[in-house]
Amino acid sequence: MKKFAYFPGCSLEKIALSYNTSSVETAKILGVELQELEDWNCCGATTYFHVDQLLAYTLVARNLAIAEKEGLDLVAPCSACYKNAYFTNKYIKEEPDLAEHINYALEEDDLQFNGNIDVHHIMDIFVNEVGMDEIKEKVTKPLEGLRVAPYYGCQIVRPRKNGEEIENPQFFEELVSAMGADPADFPERLRCCSASLIMTSRRAALDMVRVILQNAVDSEADVIATACPLCQVNLECYQPQVNDEFGTDYKMPVIYFTQLLGLALGMSKKKLGIGKELVSAAPIFGEF
Amino acid sequence: MSEKNYPEGGERVGVYICHCGTNIAKVVDVEDVATWAGEQPNVAVSREYKFMCSSLGQDLIEEDIKEKGLTKIVVASCSPHMHEKTFRTACERGGLNPFMFEMANIREHDSWTTDDEVAATLKAKALTNAAIERVVHHQPLEQLPVEINPNTLVVGGGIAGISAALELADGGHHVYLVEREPSIGGHMAQLDKTFPTLDCSACILTPKMVDVDQHPNITLLTWSAVEKVDGYLGNFTINVRKKARYVNEEHCTGCGICIEKCPFKVVDDIFEAGLGERKVIYRPFPQAVPKYPVIDKENCAYFLRGKCKACQIFCPTEPNSIDFEQEDEILTFDVGNIILATGFDLFDVKQIPQYGYGRLANVFTSLEFERMVNAAGPTDGKIVLRDMESSPKSVAIVHCVGSRDENYHSYCSKVCCMYSLKFAHLVHERIPDADVYNCYIDMRTPGKGYEEFYNRLLEEETHFIRGKVAEVTDAARTPEEEGKLIVQVEDTLIGRQRRVPVDMVILSPAMEAKPDSKEVSQLFKMGCDFDGFFVERHPKLDPVATMTEGVYIAGACQGPKDVPDSVAQGAATAARVAGLINLGTVMMEPVRATISQDDCSGCKICNNMCPYNAIIFHEDRKVSEVITALCQGCGTCVAACPSGVISGAHFTNDQLFSQIEGILWDVRPEKVPA
Amino acid sequence: MAAKPTFSQEISNLLYASKGNPLKTCIQCGTCSGTCPVAEFMDQTPRRLIGMINANLKEDVLACNTYWFCASCYHCTARCPSKIDIAEVMYAVKRYSIWHKTYSEDLVGPTFSETFVRTIVNSGRSFEPVLAPTYMFSMGIKEVLQEAYMGTQMMLKGRMPVLPTKIKRLDNFKEMIRRIIPVGGGK
Amino acid sequence: MTQTRLLIIDDDPDYVDGIKSILEKADYEVDVAYNPKDGFKALETGKYDLLLLDIMMGRGAEGVMVARKINKDPVLRETPVLIITGVREQIAFLFPGQPVHPRFLPTDELLEKPVDPNLLLEKVEALLKEAKAKKAE
């Protein structure tokens, strides 16, 4: 069984609890063990980088160092955590001065980071470590007839990590197809959900949410699938505010891709945390 | 300047350090270098001078040779590329053999590379010293005359190649014109109108094509490719593969009945840019030259399944012109010069997925639009959407697709602004009530009549938006956007993001080098740059020659350019070649290898390594010998000879080792300057 | 000896791995602003902000809200034809503004950032309820009620934390931070 | 006697203008680097008698990084370092009311911005004297 150091991140403790459980459980069925990182700390989100990037790198490096101690690659289910961990890892590997400086700080917690691990987004684990063939094989309850809008958001693809295609990625669509569902043609799938603005620039943020919801409706999607807790909360929980602000009537369920995958793998709704939605997904999941 | 007496009979070297205005002197302490050089062994005279290449500078050398009895000359200045010939000639006027000269490059190799005056002066001394130590060993050499074969190879039958071929042929010289496609004409044949005069492309191009076809001095080889190039300036041997057309050119009258009767159609990705179809036996376009059709073997029912033969059955000629048994031919011929005019490709717009090409039906490439507006094209000149019926009420033209972009091509593709303006005009002309948007970064219209054309479009009320388009989407946000393509762009002159709903989007992609340009450059042993364009000998003063003698370049294979520029370059290459042909012979560098006939062990290693096949083996004496006329002085055999009995004139061991010793003077303890 | 840096160079000095001044390679094409999902809410589009930085219009740059509206979506960075990391430039101006305390009081962004950072430093993890007051004050009564309603809904679904979580080795964590930012009591 | 040479590494040009003029009036020769990278490069030429170092630069507290790097170099560490920082002012919200803690800084002396001109000169003089005495040993 392949094993990874799993860094859930702050959101998955409560707000995105169902993403947490569904990730761990679906991974297990697909032969991947996600071992939660011991005593992990917040990675600083985007906010920390406004103040002091060196400190932000240090926070991230503590998590990387704990994973390295276990000899495991780091996996993050949150796109912002993933981006931070990915680039901190990269910069520490590129810049010996930075590595030395951060390691001096890590000494306080008896840690050291030597840049010997890689960082993955959890979707990368399903798509590339497990693979579509394996997933297709293990799907017992294909989500036939379900039209899913695969919402990538930003930081899972941007900034570009390894020269991969970032304006027309297809891996989410392929994953949705592997679950037996029908990926919607969803042009706004790469557009920012405004999560980092919802607290600070409300009107702009709600407008950005509206654009994505409208596009999901226009693409005749039954549900939006996300791969990031911030996207999920933003797109789902703020629907009433959007409706109020713009006189719309959105009731679009927004579900983690791991929950959909879990259903397709035959897992129970309860185990996947389905039912914790503010916008009920019951109507569409009744049949699965 | 420094001057000293030197023993009678010994070498007397004159050293000249050039300031090159401030190019060298601003970083290198030229006085110091000259004084120092004057103190070196064998140096009789050492001077510095503002411009050694000036008449007065050359006079210095000439007079010193005569008055001071100099035997060898060193000039430390710019690249030998620029002025080696100048100074050799000055030596000759002074009465020395021109090869008793050596040049040290203290500009490109020194002063232009650093601001560090100390380091630059030190390096200037090292380079000058290397030249001094080398020149002592120079031997008098005589240049070798080489005859120029008066025939010329032109590769590429676009407008640049056609122009070059016709100029030469009209001047009475024979030309082999080789074209990869079934017809000459190139991209220009695909266009309807040409900017800025809007004259009909076919009307001005086809007379030229006909001239090529009928010219007694042109051997036209279409559906052909150069496979092998041997030799050197004046004496190239060319192998061309003439692909099987499956149509006998001697019998075919070009009546076209076979094309009419062929029951199979395929999408024409090349000439019609995927917008139209052609038969499996086809001529790319009605005015094609030559007139003979060609069978597309990959799609031909006979070749695929052994059935059909409709073309053969209906062919009215006697004997029948369709020949399914035809095979590729390899033709070999000799030429004296080569002109490459291999043209360009368009940037693949799918590399920028946010512009939606391929996903959004009504996003077109410029070439598709060119075919669409062409009266002889798939829509008979009607501007229509992808459904091939409805006409757009609004059109956005996107400039700089893949150009001026570090992610793709950093260069400006030069012609896109003008053809994008032309497109706008054609839309206005054919759909008078349509709104046309041109989204550009900077409007670049430097050319005769080009700015006036821009002004005309302003008067025609084209909407100009200064901003690089961010994306094209079909995700509507307002009722006005429903069912439209939305062009999202910042109007940078207003400073606001705009979403412009249109029916049709035309992308204007960059011109880029052909995908095989690197292989082609290797085939002809010349250079191509990072972008794949062929490299000219000098960007300003020798734009159509290459670093390889006898190989010239014209048209868009050298960089993006429009029709008039391509025509001018084609003519320019012809003038260069004609000049050489008229000369009859040229003098070649006497840099040649010689094999000591007494010491050769006859191992034959050199025979196989020589890239010019210039070494023969005498079976009777069991020794190898270099044929001087064929040797190009590359030095491969010199390095390869296990007995060390091959020497290269002007690159002898003595000369090279002395030069190395000379450049390392400051690490030899006994020579460290005070 | 170095010449006094322009404002543009000051900003470029704040960037990771900046060689020379990448901002100066801007050709003002507008790809960033055409791409930006928040552009219409900004005082100045991102392109204009870069133009203003390059023109050393320091006060105007700091007075505008553009960089606080940047959502860090990196779409501009991905598309910039001059390969300028524009999102990173926005971070740099944010830092400049926080360090020089030049942001305007009515902006929620800086206060939110500061509170967020303080929460992490104190507990090792972020905790939503602590953050709420920083942005609530900027809202109208309707928004506050909406926010509170949403919070309640989340709590009912078991999605809202009641108590802040702390990491175990919090003391070591704080000491670690002090080795990077040497402020505080220390051992 | 040659002039005493000081290097300031500080990214705030206006602030630099201020302390530079104070130091120059006191007859010091003052060079400035406006970012840590250039600063460290200048320092490596080894011609400075004292370094005045800011903390909040570049991506964060890069001054601390520079100080640590200097301390690791057997030659450079002989140069006395005076930290002049506004770190508490700049990101005070991290540890309100608490002082900048020199325990984490391998440097000689620390002043918080804004700096009193006399205090600045006093500290600089003292550090130079100390370094000289150490050298004499």
C-alpha cells in the first residue's frame, strides 16, 4: 500500500470535515494510505505572504520537515496549502541560503528539512499514482447520468508547476468520466472563486461566485465538484448572499470530488460526509 | 609608439592596436597594450591608432613594411570577419605575402564583453601576444582559384524563390527550382488580396508562375525535396528526390478529367487550411504550376484497397498518363550556388487554448479567413461562420497570437498588423453593416503606403481596441452575450476590462520557421537561430548571404516578412549569385591539408573521415593524398591522422602551439609582466 | 556605490529571485487586466498599477486598492507575455504597504491579514471565529446577519469549530518563529 | 589617516538619506546597498569597518538572514554589525509591546527606528572602538 504524509490543513478540521474523511477513505479503497502529519501547523494560506514570506516559508517548512522525517512525500487536499508547500519546497531546494536560514529556525522544534521529498495535490495522487484505469476498475456504482461541472479553481494549476498544461487541463474531466459521470463543458472552471476576497472585498467576491454558478447552470450541471475546501465553502455557503445581492436563485450543490469518487466506489454517504451541505445535494444523490 | 632595432635577418613584427573610436579604447588601455607589445620578442614596431581600418591606418602598415623592413604584421582590432581582408590587402600593398598577417580580436572578444578595464587590458595583451607568437611561424601562401558552376539551385517555390529564379534565368543562367508541394506559388497563392494596395494576389502571382513554367533556363522540380548536398562554393553536387506523382508528365495534358472523375474527397489541410476539400487526385488550385495533378497515395482507393482506377479509366491521353507503378526518382546535378527560400509556417493557435480555437467553432485562423475571402476558395469569397451559411454581424480580429510573447515567440511577426487591417477592410467591404474590432498591442505599419492603409481603416470605422486579448469564451454573463463569442480584453487606452460579444473571431498567428528548418540548415551546412530562422551573414550589411560560401537565403525563412520584402530578397540573392557567375572563378583561402607522401602509413583513416571526399588512396604506392581543389581545410583529417603526418596550411602545429603559449603568457612564470 | 533606488526598483527589490527589474519589461499590453477576474472592482487595473509603479508614482500606487483586491489566482502571471510574476508583484506591494503602514483605514485586507497572522503565531493553526470581527465591522447590518446565519447553519452541520485548536509543540513553534522574526521575549 | 568606511544595507531610500547625512557629517565615508543581495556582495569586498543593517527587506526579515550569513564567514564576522530596524513598528501586531530580541541575532548592537542621531553616532563610535581594540589584541 502506497503511503503519503497527509497534511489536511486548517479548513479540513471543521469547515471541510467531509473533504477530510472522504479523502482518507476513498484513498484507502484505492490502495493509498494517507497518514496524517503529526502535529502539523497552518501553512499561512495566502494571507501570510502579505506580511512576511520568509516566515511563511518557515511555517510550511515545518510541515515539510515532519513529512521528511517520516520519509514520506507530502499530500495536501487544499489547493492553497498545496501551492504553498509546492513552492516552498522548490525555493528551499533552489536557494541554499534560504534553506540554511529556515533550518536554523526549525532547530527549535528539533526538525530539519533537506529537500528530499515531493509535494502533491491529493487529486494528483488519484490521477497519477492510482491512475484512471485502476479507478475505472474499482468503480462499482458508476454515477451514470450525473452531469458534473469540474471546478479546478486556481492554485491546483496556477502558477505553473512543471510545465504542464494550465489553460486547458483535462485531468478533472477524465476523473469525472472515470467515475461514470458526465463532465459538463464548463468554461469558467479555471476562474478564481474569490475565496481570498470573501472576507475583505465582499461585493467583488460575490460577483465572482455568481459568474461561476451561472456558468455551471448554463452548462446544465447537476453539481459542481471541487478539489479545494476554500472553493467549496465559497461556492456553496455564499449562495444565499449571492441570490440576495443579485436577485438570482441558485441552488447548486457543491461537492468534493472525493465524495463523488467515494459514491462511485460504492461507499456510504455517511462515510463520505454527504449531508453536511448547506445547499442540499439530496435531490441528485437520491439515486446513487 | 615604440620602435627598436632588431638583428638583421630575424623576424621583424609590426603590431598595431586599434582604438576603434571608443569601442575598444573606452575599456582597454590601448597605449599600455601598445607599449607592452613593443617590448615583446621579435616586435620591431608597435603603434596604437584611432581607426586602423581607415586609409590612414592602412597606410601606416604599408609604410612601416617598406621603411622598417617588417616581415610580419599583427593588428589587434575587431573580428577578422570584418577586416581581415582589409589588412591582408594592406600587407600585400606593402610588399608582403598577405598571409604574413594575423589579427587579434580585442573588440568582440574583449572590450564589448566587459566594463572591467584592468581585466580587459590584460586580455588584450594576451590576445595580442598570441597573435605575435603565432605570426612568427606564418608561411607565405597562394590563394587557389575555384571555378564557379553557372547553374544555381533555388529551394522553395514561393514568391521569394520564384523571384530569385526568374531574375537569374532572365539573366541567362540556368536554375533548378525545387519545390516540396505539387505546385509552386507558396503562401501567396492562398491569398485573395495583398496589402496595402489590395491588388489581387493571383493576378500578380500567376504571370510569374507561368514565366517559371515556360522559362527555357528553369528546370522546375515540384513534389520534390533536396536530399543531399555535397561540395562547396562553385561546385555543389545536389541529390533531389522527385516523389512519384503517379502521373506521367510527358503524356499528361493537364485536362483535369481525372480530377473530375475521382470519386473520393478529403479535407485539404494544406492549401485550403482545412476549410475546404479536394479530390484524391488533385491540383492544389486551378492556376497550379505545373499543371499535372498528383495522386495522394495515402487516401487513394487504388493504393489502399486495390480498387477504383477511375482516373486511369477516364484519362483521355494516349498513352494513358496515370501510372500507378511510378516510383520516386533521385536526380543528381551540379550547381555553383544555392538559394534557400523555404518560407514559413503559421504558429499553431491551439497552443493558446484560452483563445478557444478548436473548441469554439467560430474562432478562425488567419489562413482559414484568407481562403474564405478568396473568390476561388471554398466559400467563393463569402464570409461565413463555421456552418458555412450565416454571415457574421460582428467580427473581432486578434493580433499578436503567439508573437511578442515570451511564452511562445518573443519577436514581432511584422506582417500581422497589416493583414489584420486588410481583414477588417474585407469584412467592411463584403458585410457593410458588420462591426469589426481589431485588438492590438501596438499598431505597426512601417512600410510604403501602410500607415495610409491604417488611416483608411480608421475612416471605415473599424473599432480599434488597444489591448492584448486575454481570452475568448462562450460563457455568457449577460443576455447580450448569449450565443456569442465574448472577447475579453483590457481596453488599455481607457483602462477598463471589456467583454466584446461577436459572432466571429479571427486569430492572427505569428509567422514561424518551418518545423524542419534545423534539419534543412544542417543539410546545407549553415546556421539557424533559436527561433529556427536561417541566420544571415550580417544582419545589416549582408542580409541574404550566410556564413557558408555559396549559400544564400531569401524570404520568410530568414524571418517574418511580407511579399515586397520577400521579392526584394529573392532578387538580391540572384544579384549576388549572378555576380559570382560572371566572375567565373573566385579565389579561395589556401587553407588546405597536405599529407606527407613519404611518411603516410596508408591506414586510410582519413579517407573515410573527409566530409568533402577530397582524399584519394593510391593503391600502387599505398599512400593517401589530398586533392587540393576539393579540400576545404576543415582539419578533420589533420586531427584524425594517427601518424601525425597530415598538416593543415595556416594551421600548423607550430602556429597553433605558439598561439596557445602566447595567450597563456601571464601564467608562464618567466613572462609575468612587472 | 548604488544610486538611490526608484520606487519601481524598491518594489522589484521585494520580489523573489528578481534579476534587474522585471517590472521594467512590461509592454503595457493589458493581458493581466483583461484576464483579471477582479479588474472591474479595482481603482486601477493591474496593468495601470505596473505602469504607475514604473513611473514611480509611489503615492498614487499606495493610495489605490488594486493590490488588496488581488485574489492571488495567478492567472495574470500565467499569461503575461513578458513573464512578469504579476501576482507576486501584488504581494510585494501589499508587504510594502503593511511595512510602511500606508494602507487606508477603511480597507479590510490589511487588518484581516494581521489578525490571521497573529492567530497562527499564537496557536499554530487558524481559527475562523477569531477572524470574524476583523471584517464584520466593515459590513452593513444585513451582511452581519447573513454571516451570523451562515455561521449558525455551519455549526448545525458540524462544520464550525467551537474551540480553537492548538498545535502540541506550540512553545517550540513560537521560538521557531522568533528565529525568523526576532521579536518577543524569548527564553 | 584614511576615513572610516561604513556600509548601510537598508531598502528604504528616504530613511537611508537621513542616517547617511548624519554619519557623513560626522566624517564617516558611507556606502549604501538598497537590497540584501547587493549589500552582501559589497560587504564581501572587505573594505568596510562597520555595517548598519536593516531587518525587514525583500521577502521578509531578510536582514536576519544577512546577519546570520555574516556570522558564518570567518572574515566577515570581524566586521561589527549594528542593526537598525523598524521591525516592531512594521509588524508589531505579531508580538505587541514586546522588544526586538537580540538573542536571535548574531550581531553586536541593536537600535530601533526612529533613531536619535546622537545615539546613533555614539553606538557607531563605540562599536568601532571595540573592534579596533579586538584587532589590536
